Amino acid sequence: MKKIITAITFTVLTIAASAQSERYTKAMQTNVASLDTLRSAEGWTTAANAFQRIADAEKTQWLPYYYAALGNIMTGLMQSNPSSGGGGEKLDPLANKAEELLNKAEALNKENSDIYCLKKMIATLRLTVDPMNRYMTYGPIGAEALQKAKALNPENPRVYMLEGQDKFYTPEQFGGSKAEAKTLFELSLKKFETAKPESDIHPHWGKSQVQYFLTQFN
């Protein structure tokens, strides 16, 4: 009888775990699929909140924390002006929140190229608040994070997208170059075409952003 009860308990727990896993996957699929369609800070805020709810329910999964961090970063970047800065009262709290979420993702998945891409993006968000005074601090932090992202996965298309954005927005007298930016965006797009994410909920966002930047050279 004890063996039968144990077997029944195990079966019930297995079914419950499977159902929970299925709910998690479906929730992630729905939200991840929408990322390349987002065009506003409000849209990214909504996405960030949705992923944070999933993260709060699935504390052993790194991806919800990662995407919640991404949502906060993109919200901030869409509210900033990369060339003139400003808005630290809004942008710094978003960067802080993104960093907190990303730290949780990294605790569950260390040495991940896409996590380092977000570290680069957080540094960029902080930099845009006051480029002249913050460059010496956050410029090197961002560059180091992006170098690490590339070392961990040279085929990651988001690495070259971020390099292209740096070249695109940086004034020529400080190392920027629209020509180099175009080359990097083209390389990123090429790598998007051949990239094979681990699953449909693993990072594959960014292609539409690269395509947008490439239209700026026509």
C-alpha cells in the first residue's frame, strides 16, 4: 500500500510539474514573439512587467529576468536622446531596475553572451543621461561588456548590432562612423539569418532594429 501511495504521489507531482512547465513555456512564447513588434516605450514597459510577473512565478528560470531587464532598458533608451542626454531622474531608476533583474538572470546562467549584451546596454543607458560627464565611466564598462559578449559567442548578431549603434550615434571626432556602422549592421543582419537560438523563447530579438538602421543609409 505504501508503494502504491508513493507511486500515486509521484505521478501527481509529475503531472503538476508538467502543467506548470507548459504554462511557463506558453506564457514565454506569447511574450517573446511580440518583442520585434514593439515600437514605443509604453510597449516595452508592458513587456517588462509581463516578464517580471513570469520571473516572480518562476524563480529558477533565467530568461524571464533577462527579458524583464531588456524591457526596462528599451523603455529607457526610447525615452532618451543618445546625442544630447538628459532625463536622469527617469533613466537611472530604469537602469538600476534592469541591473537588478539582470543580476538575477546571471546568477542562474553565468558566462552568457546575451547577458553581457544587456550589460553593455545598461552602460549605454546610463551614459545617455550625461554623455560628456559619464563617458569616462560608462564608456569603458560598456566596451568591456561587449567585448566579453563577443568572446563568449562571436556569432551573436546582437553584438554587431550594438557595435553598429555605437558607431552610428558617436560623433566622428570621437570615433563614430556612419560607413562603419552600416558595415556592422550588414554583418549583424547576416548573422541573424544564420543564427540558431536554443529554443523559440531564447533571445532572437533585434533583427527588426537592424533592418530599421539599414534604411537610414538609403
